[in-house]
Amino acid sequence: MLISGEDYIERLRGYEREIYVLGKKVENFVDHPNIRPTVNAFAYTFELAKLREEYSPYSELVGEKVNRLNCVNKTPEDLIARYDYQRELSKKLATCNYRCTGCDAINAIYPATKALDEREGTDYHKRFLKLLKEIQKKDYACTAALTDVKGDRSKRPAEQREKFMHVVEKREDGIVVSGAKIAQSGAFAADINFVLPTQTFKQGEEEFAIVFAATPEDEGIKYVIQNTGVQAKQREGGEFEPGNIRYGDRTTCMVIFDNVFIPWERVFIFEDLRATRDVLNYFASSHRCVGAACKAGFIDSMAGAASLMLKANGLEGVAVLQQRIAEMVAVSEAAFGIAAGAAVKGYNAYDIWHPNQLMANAGKIIGVEGFTKSLVNLIDISGGIIGTSPSEFDMKGEIGDKVGKYLSASEKFTVEQRMKLVKFIEFWATSSHLVGAIHGGGSPAAALITLRFIMDIKDKEEAVRECLNL
Amino acid sequence: MLISGEDYIERLRGYEREIYVLGKKVENFVDHPNIRPTVNAFAYTFELAKLREEYSPYSELVGEKVNRLNCVNKTPEDLIARYDYQRELSKKLATCNYRCTGCDAINAIYPATKALDEREGTDYHKRFLKLLKEIQKKDYACTAALTDVKGDRSKRPAEQREKFMHVVEKREDGIVVSGAKIAQSGAFAADINFVLPTQTFKQGEEEFAIVFAATPEDEGIKYVIQNTGVQAKQREGGEFEPGNIRYGDRTTCMVIFDNVFIPWERVFIFEDLRATRDVLNYFASSHRCVGAACKAGFIDSMAGAASLMLKANGLEGVAVLQQRIAEMVAVSEAAFGIAAGAAVKGYNAYDIWHPNQLMANAGKIIGVEGFTKSLVNLIDISGGIIGTSPSEFDMKGEIGDKVGKYLSASEKFTVEQRMKLVKFIEFWATSSHLVGAIHGGGSPAAALITLRFIMDIKDKEEAVRECLNL
Amino acid sequence: MLISGEDYIERLRGYEREIYVLGKKVENFVDHPNIRPTVNAFAYTFELAKLREEYSPYSELVGEKVNRLNCVNKTPEDLIARYDYQRELSKKLATCNYRCTGCDAINAIYPATKALDEREGTDYHKRFLKLLKEIQKKDYACTAALTDVKGDRSKRPAEQREKFMHVVEKREDGIVVSGAKIAQSGAFAADINFVLPTQTFKQGEEEFAIVFAATPEDEGIKYVIQNTGVQAKQREGGEFEPGNIRYGDRTTCMVIFDNVFIPWERVFIFEDLRATRDVLNYFASSHRCVGAACKAGFIDSMAGAASLMLKANGLEGVAVLQQRIAEMVAVSEAAFGIAAGAAVKGYNAYDIWHPNQLMANAGKIIGVEGFTKSLVNLIDISGGIIGTSPSEFDMKGEIGDKVGKYLSASEKFTVEQRMKLVKFIEFWATSSHLVGAIHGGGSPAAALITLRFIMDIKDKEEAVRECLNL
Amino acid sequence: MLISGEDYIERLRGYEREIYVLGKKVENFVDHPNIRPTVNAFAYTFELAKLREEYSPYSELVGEKVNRLNCVNKTPEDLIARYDYQRELSKKLATCNYRCTGCDAINAIYPATKALDEREGTDYHKRFLKLLKEIQKKDYACTAALTDVKGDRSKRPAEQREKFMHVVEKREDGIVVSGAKIAQSGAFAADINFVLPTQTFKQGEEEFAIVFAATPEDEGIKYVIQNTGVQAKQREGGEFEPGNIRYGDRTTCMVIFDNVFIPWERVFIFEDLRATRDVLNYFASSHRCVGAACKAGFIDSMAGAASLMLKANGLEGVAVLQQRIAEMVAVSEAAFGIAAGAAVKGYNAYDIWHPNQLMANAGKIIGVEGFTKSLVNLIDISGGIIGTSPSEFDMKGEIGDKVGKYLSASEKFTVEQRMKLVKFIEFWATSSHLVGAIHGGGSPAAALITLRFIMDIKDKEEAVRECLNL
């Protein structure tokens, strides 16, 4: 089924959720100024899916068209369609679409449970398929939670003052879990939240080696919304002052699981170290690779903004500034190219087509470098005003006429149009975007470490030995 | 005279000023949450001056000790002392100290008026010295305004819908000026604001070629405070939520001059194209060079924060992370080294010791690259939490006990201490700092263009010709 | 037909060619120390083709298996197979394989002549197909010549002291052409050399708008071999002193056409401006994209050498050095990923599957950055010895025993093995590789200019306008 | 005394030296094509010293003017004069001047022996002063040897198959030493060669903790000259083919000490671990800092060459290419600025003015980045010809008229002038310069490690703690 954005919002209104902003529980969370932009971004994913065939393919699992983000990828084409969708979303939203981790989780749990069942004779995969069917049929929006609050990193998970997400009790009908996940993008506005471990574990740490799905009916889950400057601006309102008024800054939360009961039918890995490693490996490549496509979309948005700003300032004819935009396009296409290349150079494992791991990690590294370069270019060619501008309210305030006339520039743009651009670019420069680019899916350092372990250096050494008769 | 920070604040309270925030005129501007941090930063400059001999040298002009920032530089040592002072301020404040442009203006107007008088037989220099004495005696805080709102950049100043700062009327007792300056750091909290042109002009554009000083008694000046996310947070209060609670984000304003009368005694250049070029040349080198020292201080602060954050996370023993801090120190020392080198390789012109122009511009370019690299390093090694953290209010709110326990890490830091660090680093990553680093004193592109015109490429060509017998 | 490397060499011996080294015509050019390494590299392309199915696909044109480099690409898979082949060649040869431009030319002339014939009713395409069949059947090695000696670049082609390649005479049976091409990689050792224009032309410059094929039987062609330090070393012999003893430094030549007669059957574009533009567009994307795959292979070779060198020095256990190798792998995979992505995101035009133009140009830019970074990493972790080492002859000379004992390191490598590595890495660092990486297929600047013209900035602006309701 | 370059060469002719090139002992080494360029570079240092007052200051030690490179630095001005001299030499020679390490050694042994004597009551300092006087009076050219062939780096010095430079025998009149130093720039053409340890040592490794001076009269020293492509070209002659015909590629050698007797009067540290650490610390800062000035001079030469090449190609009017030269100037001035800044921010220890250690190491890092960037810029804007050009001999050979006419460009340059430029830039791109920039004075990685240990991170943490009330 393909529901509309409006349907999704209505469904969301039906959920009872403990969501906190600035230390207080929020009533009617859907319309809270710090949450509504996230809801809008989610809603857009439903709308866009309906516009393009490849974003809503036919699923054999349920015999109908479903959202691409709820699909298992069977072919390189599936992956590429997903990356196209992702790039388009990032370009259009200029913020997180929040659902990529859900899709990553689906494509990681699927093969990991399949392998686990083959190895152990369990039925985790069947359980998972049952939930997946429901997700596809009801067109649920899914996210995934990985990052535990890590505490003192010189200590092992069980030595922390507060343990990582772990099994508190094993019951006949399910398990009770406790722990907290941080940096969870949009979890509060999703229908399903997959919970995966934050790392692999050693023997004796099995209590942490769990994967399950949380739903709105689970009790004891608390969402604490992050607080950034953009979010503070959103609380003050205005038509465009926060920059990306409709979709907002990427909004994450800390999700606290306070003795939450999860029935067995939603437990997919239970105290299995190897399956944990599998699911994390699949997830990491999947997420880093789609992250490259995401960065491409973000850079597209920045390039578009830069081009409009040049026009608004009467500078569109300056070759050296146009060249800076071309540099942005180059890194955008590079990042997306790597993702597409990883898709076509990927591999099949347990019925899932996975992206090439080497390229997925390379994409993360190039993506961050490209994002940073693009951001600097954007700031540079947009001028200092994007960090020093008066507000929308000044334009409309007591001396608004004076303020407005001095902020006007090219006649092709009204003052308000130019100021919308200024605030949009200020948003790019001062929101959590740079942090998100660096840390989303793990930092570049993490990608490099992964590469050290998976790179086939022997093959490269052999080429040299052959060339030199060594 | 050397007044205290408290004295400065008291004096400020005596000024009537039209200051607007979010479109509304502010009463008791000194204590407004968006202005007080700036006032605190200014106040600290007075306090620090008294702590070190070289920050408050003896002035022959007035026969007493004065603030280094109100001094004319006569020797390389003067310049170096100024750069030390600047670096220390940036390191301690983690934001703008707001007075560097005032010092730049003093050291630009002094020689430019001297040259002008020698050339034209005028008495501008004498006028300027009179004001300078007053500044030194009363220990005024000065800033300088250069950047006009530029409108459509494909047009000349006079073709704009709103003209650049210009002479509206020439009277016997002074001139009447109109125009608006934007991106003015802290102008609203200064005692004296020097107003300089934003660029050089051609013949026929003399009406823009003016330099003067504005004081609190001038009528018709309106300050419109910029609005960033950090400032929105400041309006909501909290003990540390905005990150740099005491000194805040760099706060700029648009300054509108609405038919303001300036008496002749405060007019220092009047419709003179050549003196305008001189004053801008002196100012640009002075500002770009001190900017390199400023970036060094900022990077010092980031390096300190990074080091503390590693400790708070239990990661201080990881060599590869320490190396990232060493990279930050390298660029900090590089930026400061260039400033010190420019001082010692500077030149005397009209009794003022100016920094080496080539190095001043090189310092700008290296400074921005270094700042960007340091910011990326800081974000990378601090972890994703610095872009996704709950707020201070969550820690103290309805479920504060749960939030707090999950945010704790190394036992060497309380949760509050760690969260202060998190919010401080979030401040670095999402305030207007990156924009400020790129655009303060003109963008790197502007520095490159300057270099193209002042570099002695002939000398370098000669070396090659000699080597090759060309 | 698939001939062997030995067959190719024998065929080459049958050609009469005017080839000059250091100003003197060379007898028995095949075995000249500056030419033989190039011949070996060509020969390896024949050998490798036979080892893998996808490097020698079935050609419908001639009904047999042919070398991938003589194929027209019909599908994304064709392109990807070509990129795989290219990367493998670069990795194994550590130098140019010389045939990429031949393949680029085939895939550019094919569609351009097809379009030209459709437009003008001519029969150029048929002529081309006839030659292509011969190439495939006889398994010829092809190269392409584009870069004219450009003279004074502030002047148009016809204003130069020596004109660009141009038509001297139009005869019934063909044309007579004159001009010189420079930077021609391996042209002297190819069977067929396609000659394309160096740029697009304006009306009135039709004499330059020509494409043709030169063969060994053509009279008046002179090859002047370039001279680099590696080539000077090759003339002195030794078993491994020049570093890449078997395949050598990339060896280019200047090719002078001195009133050369070309029969009509080998003329494919004749004084047609539009077809010239087409052929150059197709060629540029094709070449830049395969160039990214080529850089990937080169970086692979450098990474392999770095890894071996660490082992030879007893440093293989140092994490921070391994990380530098991982960085090299990251850029290698990124460059190749972009090429693969460009293939899959390409387009069909006139029966040829072309790579995505945006990505092809992005690949060039990222490829050069990655190559430079990798080279610096390689130098850094290999130690200063790779730029200061005694020679092979010292090891074997009068005090060879003493020299040898001091040059030994890890017991896992003999001194000779370590010295081979040292000289191989010295070769990477001091051969023409860096210049080749930057300029092969046009400089990064050229790629950026192309991007400025082909990027769809409107689409990106639209996304921003939609987001902001502009 | 200040002798002439000619005097120096005559003196050199008087030395009996065992020097090997390509495995054979060289007769009349001074005029060997691989040695003469180095001799010319040395000779130029004598000539330049006489041209400028500050390059040949008055020495109180001997009561006459002496070469700046044989001076002890007592003031910041001394250091700056040295850096000026260094930059000028690098700019003019476009290669190593070979004497910087000699000056570094003098300024490291002086304070280290002074401290040693104060601590131990020895008379090493007096011995050193005696030699220093002789050096100054006779105007000797000095170099220093540090880098031992390191063997297997996972082992300690005494575990190597061949030990590091060590004491073989302690006699009444002196010591006998054995070992080999590699990467020794120009040691074969110096009058005095200071020998310092390659690293600090642990207790039990005292046999390596020695510093002494070697002179031409010492027996058992063998010099094995390195072999690069440029050197191979030099052996073939020509007027400009090797690029930097007069001064050549930086020429290093391996120096083998085969049971060499050193009298006590030339032993300055004998089996003292602490003095060894001191001398290395002083040396490292001194060398890294002068290295930044050196890179500035090299970049100057590259910028000059780039500018001439643009003119030779008729491209001098293209703004975007001029900007690339401005980027080169920016990094040159930055590198030099850091050196000058380090001088003025240095410190006195044991009567010597040392550069600021932090900045010295920062200078190394920025210098290498700047050099690499400049090299890429130089290659990019000079065009592919600098890696693919025919030789000088082709221009003058059998078809020289044809070759020449096609290589001509702007009428402002003859073909020969343009080709000299081409070969000079090829020299920059393919000589050992890049390796030398990275490894001279230790790699950037070594500088970063040093920074980790000397950076005052506590001070930076304190600033943050104060700002946040931590």
C-alpha cells in the first residue's frame, strides 16, 4: 500500500508517545514547532514515492506496490533506485528524510537472520518476514537505532555506569530491555524503530547482542528531543527565519528504554555474537553508501542555493564564482557516482544485493570531504551577510521599511526572496548539517579503520611483485 | 587611563541608543540577552589590558598608560604585542573581542591623514590626533565600520537603489551622511565607531570617499542586531545551553545612518579618492594580519575543548586522536607565526609600523584553511553528541535524572561539566564562527586578488632567468 | 582474432618508421631501450585480453572474439568491463597501456559519423566500419592523437606561426595534411593512429575540422620521442635501476605530419564543425572516465608498493602507517566507483553507450586529487631513501659489499628485493606520472570548465525554490 | 675570512676523497657531471655572502666578517638574516645549497656542549669553539650527517645486522667509529662534516651517543653518490636538457665510515645520552624552521617559472591562471612568515637564540602542504608539455628545424628560451624535489609527533575551563 503524507500524519496523531522538549513532556507532539518539520519531511517521502515508478516498486512479498524504503534489494538496479530516491529527497528537503536507517536495517536484518537460522535452526527470519510484510502493507515509516550513549570509552559495555542496551529479563513471551540510544534521527516520528547493537561484542557480553523492533504500543520508551539553535528559532516562529522552515534542521533524539517489554515475535537476534557482527557489517556498508548519495543531494541543494544567491546579488556573470559552483557539482556527482558504482560492483549474500563494501567506505570519506568543501564554497561565494543578517522580524518590524530597502539587491528578486535565500544559506552554515555529515553512519575515521580490515592489499602487493619479479 | 570592565559597562548605560532586536526597539540594551554577552566580551578587553604590561603600554601622546588597542604602532614589537593580546583574547573569549577594527582604523587613518595633509596642506591629521587623545585618555572602546550593504554588485555605488554611505549635505559646521553598514561586529556596544568606505572609488564618485567617526551623541543612527540560532537560544536563557554563555556568538548589526550630522572635527577624509585608497590599503593589511592571530586564538580554544572532551569521554590515551589535536596546534602556531613574521618583516609609513602586506594576505588564506581543518578535527574527535545532544533543560527537567545518568561518561567529569563541554563544542560547530572566519576582513578570494596585485613576480622571474641564462 | 604479445611485436618489426631519439633516427626501433618498455606494455594488453572472458568479448561486427579495446560499447556492462580491464592494466603495468585513446576514439568516431551521415547523407560511417572490422580482425593496437602543439594560445589556430593539423590539399583520392601532435602516448608503437582535432573550431576554420586514421604505410610521419630522467636511466641499462624496468615511464612523442597523404577511405570527418564538436564531446567523456579507472589502478600499484616497503623496513605493524595505505585504497575505490557509476548512469547515443558526462568529469577531478594524495602518502611512509638511494650499480660495484650490507633491512627481503622496491617507488615519485595524472585527458581545470557548461543548475535551483516557496 | 666561490673550488680540488658514482671510484671528482652542479651550488653560497652585509656579519669570536652559515645565532635578527639568506639561496639555486645542516649543527652543538660541560665539568665546549674559530677563519663549508641507514625499524640500533654509527674503539688520542649515514646532501663537497646521532638512545646504548666532526684528512670515509633520473641526464650532457643545468638536482650520498679514527679534539659528545637528546632537540627545531624558509624560496622559483611559462605560451592575461600563481605566493609568504615569526618568538638557551619550537614544527607541516600545492599548480598551469617534451638534442638534431618550429609559441621567447623553461619545470616536477620537501628535516608525521609532546595543551584547556566555569 502507498499511503499519502496526510495519511501518515493522521496515523501519527493516533500514537501516545512520551516526547520531551526542553525538559517538558509535549502534548500534541505532531504540531510542536520542533517536531512538525520532521513530520513534514517524513510526509514528503510518502508523496515522492508515488510520483515515480522506481520509488514504489512492486513487492512480491505482499503482491503490491510498496515504498522503496521498505523494500529488500535484490539487484543492483534496486540499490541504484534507492540511491536516486535518497538523493532526490536530500536535494528537495535540504535536511534528513529520516527513513534511510530503516531501509538499511531491513536489508541487514534480512540476510543476518537468514544466515542465523541456517546456522542454528532458529526461526528468526520468519518472524522478521512477518513484520516486514506488515510494514509493506501498512506503509509504515521505519527508522533504526544503533548508537548507545557510550559513557566512558575506555571501558567495556558492562563496566559502564549505565549499561548499553541490554536484556534485563528473559520471559516466555518476550524480553525486557533497558538502555538508551542517542543521536536518533526522527525516531519519535516513525512507526517502527529497529533497535540494533552499537558495536560487536566479546564472549560474555551476550546480553547486549540483541536486535528487535519497537512499536508505538511499547511502554516505557521516552524520547528526549535534541536542542540546536535552529530549533530555538523554530520555537519563536516566523515565516522563514529558521531557514528551512518547512523541513527544519535534522532533528534527533535520545531514546530511553526503561524496562521495555518486547514480545518474541519482534526479537530478531537474541544473544548471538556472530549474527550481531553480520547485521552490523551489512548495516554499515548499506548506510555509508546511501550516505554518499545523501551528501550528493545535499550538495545539489547547496549548489542551487549558491546559484540563486549569485543571481540575487547580481553576480551571476562572474566566471570565477561559477567555477566554485562547478566544484560543488563535481563533488556531488563524485559522491553519487561512487554510490552507483558500489551498487553495480556489489554482491549477493543471503538473497540481498549489498553494495561493494570498499566503495561504500570510500564514499563516506569522499562524501565528507566534498560536503565540507562545498559548504566552504557556498559560504565564500554567498558573502558575509549569510552570517550577519538581521532577522525576518526586523524586515517586518518597527523600522522595517528602512531595513528592507537596505537589504534589497538585484531587481530580479524581492527583498523577501533574497532574505529567504540568506536565511536558507545561514541554515546550511550554522545548523547541525556539518556535524551530521561527519558523524552520520560513523566518522570518516571509522570508515578508514574498516577499510584497513577489508582491503585486499595482498592483491596489490602481488601486482608489484609481478612487475618487479620479486 | 585604564578603566575597568565595570566602568565601561557603567559608561555604556549612560548612552541613549536606538537598538533593535527582532524588529523591536530595545530598552536597557546593556542587559538584553543578545547584547550582554558582547558587552561582557568588551569588558574583558579592559580587564585583560590591566593584567599585562605589554597590553597597556605608555603613550607619549597623552603621557600615560593606555589600552594597546587604542595605540598607534611604531615598532614591530608594538605589532607583536598587539597580536599576542589578540590571540589571548580570542583564546579566552572563544568569540569576537570586537575592538580589533577600531585599532586597525586608528593605524590606517593616522598615516592616511598624515599623507593627505602633506599632499594637500589640510589639517585632517591634527583633527584625528585630537580625537585619538580623547580616546586614549578616556579609554574608549572603538570599532570601525566598512562594509556597505552592497545591493546589486553588477552596478556601481551610485546606481544602487540605496546608495552606499555618502555625503547628503556639506555644511559649514560639518557634513550630513546617509547609508547603511552591515556585518558590524559589536558596533552597538562601542564608544567610538570609525566609518570608512567599503571600497575604492572612481572619479565622479567622490561623495562616497569619506572617513569619519560616529559617537553616542550623534542622532539618527539605528542598530539592527543580527539573529542567529545561538542568539535565539540566548533569549531562552539557561546556564549554559547556548554554549558560550558568558561571551556569546559574535554579534553583528546593521547600522543605518539616517541623515546623521557629523561635525568637521570628526571628519578625517572628505571626498578624496587617493586618501580613501590609502586608508583602505592600510586597514586591509592590518585587519587581515590581526585576523591570523585571532584565528590562532580561536583554534587554541578549540584545541583545549577537544582535549577536555577526549578526557571527558575516556579517550585521552588514544594516539591517533591526540594527533588530530597536534594538527590543530600546528595550524594555530602557523597562523600566529605568520602574523609575528609579518610584524617583523613590516615597514614604516608615515610614522606607523605596518605589517608586511604579502604575509598579511597569506595569513588570511592559511588562517581560513587552518580554521576549517581545525573545526572538522574538533567535530570529528568530539563525537556525534555535539550535534545531537539533549538540552540543559532536559538534564534539569521532568525526567532529568534519567537523562543525566545516560549522559555521564568519565568519572573525572560531572554530567554538567561534560554537557557544558558538549554545548561549547556545539557552539563552535553551529555558531557563526565558520562564516566569520571566512568573511572577516574579506574572503580568502579577496586576499588572493590583493596578492595578485602586490606580489613581486618580476623578482621571482629574474631568479629563474638568472638560473637559466634566459 | 586475438593475437599474442609476441605476434604484435613481430608485426611491429615489419614497420618502417621514422623515429627519433635525442635527435637521431633510430634503427630497429622495437628494441631501443626507450621504446622497448612501451612495446612490452602494449604486448601485455594482448596477453591480458586472453586471460579473461570480459576482456575479449565476441564482436558481432566480425563474428569472433576481439580485444575489448577495439570494441564499441553497447551497454553499461561493456563500459564496466572496459574499466575493469583498464584498472587491471594500470595496476599491473604501473605505467600507461597506451591503447585507451584508441578505444575512446573508436567510441567517439562511431556515433559522430553516424550522426553526420544521417544529417548530411554522407558515407563516413560506412568507411569507419570497414576500418573497424579490419582492426578487430587483425587485432590492431590503436591510439589516438588530439593535442596539437598549441603555439601562442592568445591566437587562433590559423594565426599561429605553424598551423594546427590541417588540410593542405584536397585530392580526388584523398587529402594531404600537415601539422604536429604532441604528448602522444605510445603512438610510435601502435598499428593505427586516429587523428582528431585538438579543439572545436569556428566558421572559417574548417580546414582544421578533420578526423582520419594514420597507418604504418603512410609516408611523411615522423615520431620524436620525449626525454625524461627515467628514459635517460633506461639508456644506461641495469636490471632494475630505472624502477619500472619492464614497462618503463609513460613514453610520449611528438608526431610530425609532413604533407602526409590520407586516402578518403580513412577520412571520417572532413571540414565539418558540428561533427568535430560531437567527436570531441564523446571522446572527452570517454577518456576522462577511463582515466578515473586508470588512476585507481595506479593507486593500487602505489598501495601495493607502500605495503611491501613497510614490510621491507620492518614497519608493517604500525597502525598509523597502515592507515595511510587505507587512505590510498579509499581514493582508489572512489575513483573506480565513479567510473563504474558513470557507466551505469550513462546514456545511449547513436548505438553507443556513453558514460555519464557529469560523472566522467567529476572522476577526472577526484582522480587527480586522489593520485596526488596517494603519491604524497607513498613518499611519506616509504622514507627518504626513495629519493636519496645509491644505484643498483653501486650495489654491484667496487665497494658493493659494503653498500649492500648497509642497505639491508628486514630479513624477509634480500637487499636486491628491497632496492628494487626503493627504485620502483623512486620511479613513482620522479617519473612523469604526476604530470600525466594532471594533464592526461585535459587538466582538472578543463574538466571544471566542462562541468560549468553541462551541469543542470536549473534543476538544483528549482529544488531550492520549491523548498522555500520562492 | 670570506673566500670566493672559486677559492672554495680550488680548495676542494686539493682533497683526496673516495667518491663513487654508479659503483666506480671517481677521479677528479670536482668536475664529474653529477658532482659539479653541487659544487656550483656551494660556490654560490660564498658569492652571495659577499653581496649582502647581513649574510656575512662580523664575528666576535674571530674578529672579522664571516659567512652567516658559520655563525652562532645570538639574536632574533641573526635568525631572520639566516632565513633571508636561505630563501634567497633556494630561490636562486632552485636546488639545495647544502650548507643549512652545517649551520644547524653549529647552533645545536654549541649550546649542548655548554650545558654538558656545566653539568659534567668537561671541556667539550672549548674543543668545539676551537674548531668553530677555524671554520670561521678559513671560511669552511660545513654540513651535518644525522640519518643512519636504519635497517629493520622494528629493532633497536644494536640489534641491527649493521649497527648505527658507533664507537668501535676508545683510544687515548681519540676514538674509532664505524657506521653509515644516508641521504647526506652534498657531504662529499663540504670541508667539514659534523656527525650527529640519528635519534635519542636508551641506557645501554651509549656507544651510539656520539657527536664529532669529520674532515678531509680522515681516512676510511667513502661517499656513494645517489642516482636519480636528473643525474642520469647530467651524465649525457647538453646545455639545458637536465633542467637546472648549473646547480642540478639535490645530490645526496651515503657516507660509509669504515673504522675511522677521530681525534679527541673533534669529539664533542661522547657516550652521553642527555647531551645527545639536547643536541637533537636544538638541531631539529633549527632545521625544520630554516626548512620553511627554504620552501619559501623554492616556491618563489616555481612561481617565477610559472609566470614566465604563461608568458611564453601567450597566456599571461588569463586571470584564473594568475590566481594560481597568487596561491603559490601565498604559501611561500606563509612559510617564510612562520620562520620569521619563529625567530622573533624564539628563546635563548646557553647563549644561542633558538627559534620557537612550536612554530618550527608548524612551519614544516605548512611548508610541505604548500610545496605540494605549488607543485601541482605549477604543473597544471604550465601544460602537459612539461612532461612530454622532446629533448634539447631533438631541437638540434637531424630534423631539428621541424622540431623547433613546432615548439615555438609566443614571439617574446625564442624556441630555446621556451624549451629551457619547459625543461626547468620538468625538473621541478620529476626531480627529487618533492621527496626532499617531504623528508628533509624529518617527515611531517615526525613534526606532528614532536608537536604532541611539546604543545602546551594545559594552557588551552585552562582557557576553556575559565570560559565555562568548569
